[in-house]
Amino acid sequence: MAVPISQMFTVSSYVIAQKLKGVKRYPLVLMLEPIFRCNLACAGCGKIQYPDHVLDRRLTPEQCWAAADECGAPIVSIPGGEPLIHPEMPEIVRGLVERKKYVYLCTNAILLERKIEEYQPSKYLTFSIHMDGLRDEHDLAVCRDGVYDVAVKAIKTALKKGFRVTTNTTLFDDANPDRVRKFFDEMMGLGVEGMMISPGYSYDKAPDQNSFLKRDRTRELFSKLLSNRKRTWQFNQSPLFLEFLMGKRDYECTPWGNPTYNVFGWQKPCYLLQDGYVSDFSTLLNETDWEKYGTGRNDKCKDCMVHCGYEASAVEATFSSWSGFTGTVKATLFPNAT
Ligand code: SF4
Ligand code: SF4
């Protein structure tokens, strides 16, 4: 089982409670960005191109906890920059775990072995390791040789110490399906709990603008990757979202499902686009013109099929109808059925 039962139960109860209360827009995963600075400079990254005075800014533990309390999402994902650079990250994580948030601490793992003693294993804490493919592909994606081996070593150490470990992988136009399937074998062979995969979003600011996937190509690639899926592969993601990536389902984006908080405040409308910031979560939820966003409504959303826009849509679909629920069960138990 990729995701522990307790986490599934927490998320399911939370979604059902929102639906019983008649809440139309609710957050599922808080994307908390306490720092933009990173110790890598990947070609597809849209987060590290800020000037130094922004890269030097950090959220305090109190700001992080307040954002988690205000938002109320059961899951908190802490993406990059590189969170392990933040000197107060262990304290931030401790406070979130005390709040019973399921924390995904996303890291390129370069510092993980050095810092791991500062964290305690918990069912609420997962190290989500950035791995963009087998050794050659990963080192090319992160623009530095040797990072794959460092990350694999760190994964082994974290698992040995009893931490939950997943991988997160962003795929671009040059991905070779056979090599990616081999990569899935290799990651599961290391003993990780599950894998998360997503097509890269075409950030305006990313240095490499030629490798982002268009929608048709995303569907073609993910069909090749996820058809005839091996039983050993576990994905730490909604099974309906994986079917969406394969082109078997279509969803509208629900960007409020993964709201983003960072050193500028609450980011409108989503983790990927920057259409301004507001100082509190309820203003974000109630005063953003959500109708302006999503595929077919905004040119910047044209090719987006990224988890932070569509995974919450897939989870919503699971709980919105009997067919959504049975579809989820079928996609979980028989992923190769159709
Ligand atoms: S490791 Fe992540 S945050 Fe750092 S440069 Fe690469 S993509 Fe950006
Ligand atoms: S489709 Fe949704 S998640 Fe993607 S860029 Fe647009 S608003 Fe953001």
C-alpha cells in the first residue's frame, strides 16, 4: 500500500466533511515555500530565478504554522528551493507534525544525510526525494554530475532510519518511456513507499524553454509509462489523476486545492502562476477570480496537467459520485484493466 491507511482515512474524512458542509472550494494540500534558495540550478526550474534579496528571505516557523492553521489542509507539501537549507526547517516540521499535518518535505537530498539527525521518523513526515530519472537523466536534469548517487545513498539512509520516503519526478519532452519504466523499477527496488510523477509546467522563467510537454504529448508519454503497469510500482497519487495524465479522463483545474504560501504571501491563483499575492487565505479563496484560470480559459494554462492543478480535481471526482468512487477503486485494484 503506497499511502498509509491513517493518511487515507484523514484525507477521506476531511473531504467528506467539506462536502457535508457544502463547501465548494476547499484546500487539500498546502504548498508551503519557506525558502526559494537552492543548492542546485536545474534547467527546468521556475523557482530559483529571483534576485538575491528575495532568495535571502525565509518564512519563520511561526509564519509557516500560521499558514497551516489558517488554510486547514490535511497535507502540507514543502517544495523548493531546497528546504533543507532553511536553518529552522526541523522546527517548522516539528510544529506541523504536532498539528497532525502529513508533511511532504521535498528535497534534492544533497544535504539529507548531513541533516537527517535533526528530524524524527513519524507517520506524519515523508521525505519526498527529487529524482528525475536514472543516473544519466537525473544528473542531466539537475545540471550536475553525481547528484543521483548522492540521492540514492540518502534514500537508503533515510529508509534505514525508519523514515517514510517517496520520490517526486518531473518529466519533460525528451523522456524515454522505457528508461522511465526502468527508473520506476529502480526506485521501488530501493524500498521507497511510492513515487509521484508529473509533467513539467512551462515556467516563463525556466532557462530551458524547449523541453516542456504539450497536452497531447503528455497523454502519449504517460500512456506509455503507465500502461501494463507492474504490480510492484506504487504511486503516491490519486489513481484518477494518473488516468487523467494518460488521457483516460478529463478534469477542470481546481487550483484552490493546492494553495501556495511563500515569502510574498498567498499566491494567486496557484503554485505555478503568479498573478499577485494576498495576505490571508480567506481573501485568496473568496476574492480570486477563479473563472479566469484553467485550460481553455487562460493561455498560460493551455498545456498544464500538473498535479497542483488537477490532483485535487481527481480527488474531488472520487468523492462526488458513485461512479467516481467505483472508478477510483477499479483504477486502484486493476490499473491495467482498460
Ligand atoms: S532542486 Fe528543485 S528547487 Fe532546486 S533548482 Fe532544482 S528544481 Fe529548482
Ligand atoms: S491550469 Fe490550473 S494549476 Fe495549471 S497553471 Fe492554470 S491555474 Fe495553475
